[in-house]
Amino acid sequence: MSQLPKFSSKAFLAPMAGVSDPALRLLCKKMGAGLVVTEFTSIHSIIAKEKQLKKNQKQICEFIEFSEDERPLSVQLFGSDLKALAKAAKIVEPFFDIIDYNMGCPAPHITQQMAGGALLQESNLTTMIFETLVESVNKPVTLKIRAGVTSANRFLFKDIAQIAQDKGIQMITLHPRTVKQGYSGYADWSLIKELKELVDIPVVGNGDITSPEIAKQMFESTKCDYVMIGRGAMGNPHLFKQINEYLENGTYEKSSLKQKIGIFFEYLEIATKFKIRFSNIKGQAMSFTKGINDATKLRGKITLSKNIKDLESIMYQAYSQY
Ligand SMILES: Cc1cc2nc3c(=O)[nH]c(=O)nc-3n(C[C@H](O)[C@H](O)[C@H](O)COP(=O)(O)O)c2cc1C
């Protein structure tokens, strides 16, 4: 069992399906993220894809795209069939530095297949999942969880975390909302503090960080080892640079709207090197225009854009206005 790699920053980019594509990850990495994680991937789709790819002597990394510059890079898996889990983990192991396991996704199509957040109330199955993963691969295995399923059992994370530590999981990220909560209300950071007091392995605090000040508050109030940022980094990869500066010097350089939109062109240039869906690229463009006055018209144009060239010229018009 190898150990966790060294992280260049205490701020990580969260896995976000449809958002944390290889271009956004690379950009966040360049801007100072200590770790980036792939969008979650089904163990069954990995196995099916590998069969298909093998016929053409291609490798799974053509399905889960990434670049070397993202390292250290974590791949996130979901799915609870133990045989498939072992097989999928072995397939991805050579390409990634960390194998992360998803036990937080609240989407019904995931929880209904006994995966994601639904597993929080299945401690026996979870124990077998951790054993299977840790025994199947030599790379470090980490875990991302929510607090519980409903508010009545919002402390389920404690049992799961204890089992995880006992079975050799090397780091736990807690997004302290319940599955039922989805993204509503607030993340209850006091639960991150409780987790940090409970386990000896590193704890990553996650939830509602949108600025360097808030990141620092999370470190101070929970004593977590690392923070993970999701929505706050959408259209704002610069946040990692700002957090690093703020944690080091107590100040940071604010970015103008023009700079923010400008970074989108960097995103676009990287994105064209990968097979990212155009609808996802448009979604990124929307995020990069957050904060623009009267953005409704611009958003309408983005939605109607037909190709990258179109989108680029729409964004350039917006950029020129600042
Ligand atoms: C669009 C979107 C997609 C997400 N996809 C994933 C995912 O694939 N795996 C995962 O563990 N969490 C996923 N999450 C949850 C985030 O990783 C994170 O835990 C959550 O957004 C809370 O952090 P934040 O407040 O910084 O956004 C997703 C969140 C969003 C908004």
C-alpha cells in the first residue's frame, strides 16, 4: 500500500460531474490546486469501456481523459458490486495516483443502485467495499462522504469514517450535508471538526467555500488538514492562487471581471485538446460570466452558440466590454 503523494497546496478541487473536466482541472492545477479529482465514474462503465478499447489496443485513459500536468491526480469511482469494483480499480490503477471512492452522491439514479450516499447506512457492505479496494490496488485509496442520509442520522459519517480508517483508507473528505439535503441549506462545518477529532488520517473539509477568507475560516474552525472547493471554483480557477496567497501572507490579489472572463480563453484552448462535450463547455462559459451585469442576454447567446468558434466570439465580445 503506497502512501499519499505530497500536495503542493492545502486547497483541492472537488470532483464535479460535467464540470471538473480535464481542462478545468488542469487550469485549477496551474493556478495552485494541490489535488484535482476526476468526475465520478461508474465501475461498470470502466469495465465495459475497457473491453471495447482493448479491441483497438487503446487504454482506459482515452475514456477517462487527463494530462500528466494534473498530477497528483485522483480518480473517483462509484458502484458497490465487489467483483466489479476490484476489476475497475485494477484497470484504472496504473494511470492515477489516488483511487477515491464516492459515498456522497445524492442523485436518485445513483442511490437507487446502492451507490453514492445510499451506502452511508450500509456499514457491512461498506466494510467489504473498503477491504476490496485496499486489497485490490497498491495506490492509496481515499473516501468522499456526506454526513448521513437524513437529518435524523446525520452522524452516520462517524461509523463509516472509523471503519474506513481501520480498513486502510488514507484520507477522508467530508461534505457535511445529508443526502436528503442535496445542496440546500448550509454545510455543517462542526461535523468536520468532529471527524477531525475522531480519526488520525488526514481530513479534507468541504462545503460552501467561495473565498480565501472562508477557506481560512474552515481551517481555523474545524482544524481540517485540507480544504476542497467545488462550486466556488466553477468559472473561478484563480481562487486557488488567491487561497494560497492568503494562507501564506494574509493578503491576496483580487481578480477583475475582465481577468475572470479572460481565463475562459485559457480554458477553451485546453478544452479543445480533449473530447469534452460542447454542452459542457457552454456550461463552463456560463460559469465564467458569473458576476457580469445584465448577463441574461449574454447567457442567451451562449446557449444558442453552435460551435467553439461561435462561443469564442461571443465571449470575446463580452471580454471587450470591460
Ligand atoms: C455539478 C456538480 C457535480 C458534482 N459531482 C460530484 C462528483 O462527481 N463526485 C463527488 O464526490 N461529488 C460531486 N459533487 C459534490 C462536490 O464535490 C462537493 O462535495 C459539493 O459541491 C460541496 O462543495 P462546494 O460547496 O464547494 O460546492 C458535485 C457537485 C456539483 C455542484
